[in-house]
Amino acid sequence: MVFVYARSENGKRIILLDSTRESLRCRQRNRNMDNSKVNHMRFASYKETLKSMKRNNTKVVGPYVFYSMSRL
């Protein structure tokens, strides 16, 4: 398991995800049922997370377990 910092859809919150590399890879390359692309995750580095916590006084939400199965 890998801990990853990701930004929310609006970019104001940082979420801590507990995931595997395979799950994250599947999510980045995934497609919807109508064959349209899924919005990719926007990852944040540890230093970027610390800066946004100091500057914007935001809290890190999580950790959440993120697990997705591949189609194969």
C-alpha cells in the first residue's frame, strides 16, 4: 500500500489516499461506460501539502482506502 496526496475536484482540499500503484494506474487510464475519459487525479507532493496547510489553513482529509479493479 502507498499513501498518496491528491487534490479534490475544486482544488481546495487535499485528500490522503491509501492505495496500490496498480489501482492508481487503472484510475488514470480508465474510461466511462460511454467511452469518455475519466477526469484524472491531481496529485500533490508532501512539500506542496505542507505549504497549502500553512498558507490556506487547510486540513488534510483522510486517510481513505482507494482500491479499484482492472477490467481484465
